[in-house]
Amino acid sequence: MGLLFFVRFWTLSGGVAGGPARESLRMPGAEEAKRAVGYAAVDRFVRDGSCIGLGTGTTARWAIERVGQRVAGGERIVAVATSVTTEVLCSALGIPLAAFGSSEIEVAIDGADEVAADWSLTKGAGGAMFREKAVALAARTFVVIVTPEKLVDKLGAFPTPVEVVPFSAGAVAAAIEASYPGVRVRRRGADSPFVTDNGNAILDCAFGPIDDAVALDASLRTIHGIVATGLFAPSLTGVVLVADPDGVREL
């Protein structure tokens, strides 16, 4: 109910074609930056007639809005959504949806919680990293859209999300803490556990500065019960767009 109310409110307040000009008059600076980079990604990399991947989160939603405007203008764009939330937004904006694996994904657009100097990423604040990683792996080009505070020297200031089968959550948390002394592991949602779109739990793991995201991801995935981590290898990232005060730049 809350999500549908949000979609209706956002749509009626300017979330469809023609709305952003009105909304910009009252939009906070951070949201203006997210909108700028989301729009830029779509306008620079999405072609008429293509199948694209659309991410999840507060920055990705602006890319979704821009795609909705272009579809409303007559362009033939279909999208693979990385979450139920994104599916709902796409449906509200009239963006046709494709099942994952049914079409080749030309470009995927998504935000990130951290972007390191080597272009490794931390994702998963919204708990959608399994589907986000699946779409990024399948896309010809993965475009990451962020605001400047997401750029870091090394990953790790943001806890690493790890998706786990609920039955194994306690055992996996204990295994991580035993394998990585000093690491703090907390189940997201605590007494009211967060549940992913895949029906799984999330463990947020505070590793501190991460020197090798690829090695840590591979090591974690050897623990039985772990479905995926929020660590994305640098090789996945094709483009990073950053919304600076003077415009959107490409790293």
C-alpha cells in the first residue's frame, strides 16, 4: 500500500513527462544532482528499440523516470527490472517489462553505495544486489550513476551486504566473524528481518577498508548459505557518471 501510494504521489506530482521542470523549483540539491545524472545516463546510452536494465534506488529512479518520458514520446524501449520496486515504477510510467534472459540487454543503469578508485563497487542498500549483479553481468555495458560523496579510495566505509538463505543466516554470520576476526555482522532488520525479493535475508558486514573486493567476494561465496554479496568487481563497470555541481562528468 505504501509503495503504491508513493508511485501515485510521485506520478501526480510530476513523475511523468513534463513534471521535472515543475518539480525542480522545489527539489533539494541532492535530488537535483541525482536527477541530472540519471537523465544523462539515459540520454547518452539508451537507444530507441533497445532492451535495457534498470536499477533500484534513489538515483536509479530518475533514470527510470527519463526512460518513461522517452517511451511516452514513442520510443520502443523495454526494460529488465532489478527489483519489484523498479517493476512497479516502470509499470506506473508505462515502460514495457521483459523477463530476465528473454532479450539481450544493451545497457544497464544503476546507482552504487560506494565506487572505489579501481571501479569496484558496494551495492545493496536496498537489498537488490543479487538481481542487480545478474543484470550487470548480462548487459553489454553497465553504467553506474552516482553523486560525488559515493566516490571513495577503498570500499568498506559502507557495510558490505551479504544475501543469505534465512535457514543459514545465524550459521553464516558466525562463519564470517570466525573467518574475519574483528568484523561485525548484523542481520538487517534485527527482530523484524528484512526480506529480499528472492525471499532471503541480508547480513550487513563491517569489514573496514577493503583492499581486494574481488578476492573478498570470492572468499565469502565459499561459505555455504551465501547467495550473493554486494561487492561488484571492477570488470563489471563500463562507465561511471558523476553529478558534480557544474554538470555530469564521466570518470
